[in-house]
Amino acid sequence: LSANQFPFPTDKYFKNELSINKNLFNYERRKKNIIPLKTNNSFEKFLEKNIYYDIPKIFLENFIPNLNLVKSYKIKCNKIVSSFSHHYNELFKIWLANNIQKKDKYFIITCHGGNHSKYSGLFNYENNISDKNISWVKNAKYNLPASKYINLKKNRNKSDNLVLVINETNPYPAKWEDFPVCLDNLKLDFFLKKFQLLLNKKIKKNFFVCPKYFHCPKFKKILRRNLEINQIKKNFSFSKELDNAKLVICDNPQTAFLDALRTGPTILIIKKNEWRPQDILKKNYKELEKNKIIFYSLDKAIKHINENWDDINKWWLSNKTKKAVNRFLNDMNCFDNSVDKWATYLNKN
């Protein structure tokens, strides 16, 4: 409303269920359109051989029907803001491409979560398609509030739950990551076995895992092999379980880590050479490691949990820990609640 506009109901127009999928996969036609590459690089040869067969039908066999569909939408705007749909929503991508090619629309991308990795798994995709690509990380160029957290609850309820949030490997990865991607997820199996072995018995009774998608059958098997059924929460239950967590453990520094860190006791367990942060945040990471929020050793993390469980606030609310957490969240723009800053920015651009 500060920008004199009502929120736009994207689901009405861009649900993937609305996409047209009548035309079948046409192997021969795809084969005829392969553009030969002059290369001796084995990986580039692999791409040349396979990429035309991996492109979704919505962008080839069914592209024209879906383009005509989005052209029929009577959507009038001169600014487009996206934080997620330009990643995975195919109808939105077609509508977006059709609109921004006309050069009369201003397209802004804003981070949908707490991603602050040094290496983007999307290469330069977001910079190439947008007029402005705005990160949550404070810098000289942009300093806008993390929109997800504006007027969002910050405190948890009292509880004895220990909640583990894990990074799931999808059967069909959409980007490369700064860590090994494997459907067997040996790291998860190792994680859970360690917790079962080293975690104090009284804590183990309240130890739960929050999956997100539950896409992969192998992922389910690993969880069920190491945990009781009642220890595995429903998919997409993290927001609810976060409210009732005494401590949250994350194995990746993405959205859930920021969600948890701003609401109460949280630790991050990663490997030293994985999930590397942007250079501007290296100092924050060192400070978080020093105050036992980031761990590069699973054994040390579990030892910290066992030693501090009975009086976790003694560690979490200590001046040094609070200072490290607040500095990091401030540098990630997670404290600013001003929607007016976004309205001003959008009205100026």
C-alpha cells in the first residue's frame, strides 16, 4: 500500500498446473536442432549431446501454446519484483521474458532467503535477466530490509525440543552447489548416526528432524533407518516447529538458518571448505565460530549441546554471543522493519 498498489495474486495466473502440456516429446525434431560445437572438451561434448533432450517440453514442444496463454493475461505494470518465481515457475518465466524484452518494464530481483554464499549456483543468471539484483547482504550499493522478516515474530515458545534442519538433495538438481551433491546423502547418514551415538539420552528424547520436500526415496530411507517415526516431522513443518524449539541445528547457511538465528538459540554445522560466505561476511563467520554458533566439527557441536542444554541461555544470552549474532543479522538486513524503504526505492526506480 505504501507503493500505492495492492499485492498481486500470482497464483491466479502462474500456477504450474495451468501450463499447457498437450504436445509430446519430439525426439527427432530435437535431434535436428542440435547445434554442433567446435570443441575438444569432453564436458562440452556431453552438454552438446544431452542438453537438447533435457530442456523441458514447456520451452520447446509446448512453448507457443504457453506463450499465447501468458500473452492473454491482462496484467498492466511497469515494475516487476520477484524473489522466487524466476527460479522455478515456468509460466512466470515465459511471461517475464515476453515482458522484459520490450524494455518498458523494470525488473528487480530480491533474495527470497538468507543466501549469502560466495559462489552462486546460478552463475550470472539473475544479474543477466534483471535490471537490479538486490541481496540481503548490506553493501555500499544497496541497503534494503530483508522483506521476508518485516513485522515477523521474533521470539519462540518455551520448549525442550532439539530440531535439526537438513539440506535435502533433490532428484533433479536445478543448480550447482558449494558442497557435494549426492542422492545417497552419506553426510546425512553420518550426521544422524553421530547424534544417536553422542547425544545425551535426555536430549535424544526430544530430538526431531524437519524435512522440507521429502522428494527423494533414498532420503526417506536414511531418516527412517536412523530415527523413530515420531522424530520425523511433516514436510514444510519447520515454521511451526521453530516456534517450539529450544535449539535449532542447521547443516547449511540458507533460509532456515536465518529464520532460526533471529528467533533464538541456533547452531550451524558445516565443513570448512563448503558453503563459503561472501568476502564481506568472513569476519562475521569468524566471530560466530568463536562464540560457538558455527561449528566445523560435528563432535564439537554435539559436545557443546550436551554441556549447555540445561542452561542454554547462559551461552545464548551472553554479551559476546548476542553481539556476534546481532552484528551478523544486522549485516544481513534482518532487523530493519521499514516497508517504507522498499516503497521509496520502488517509486524512485
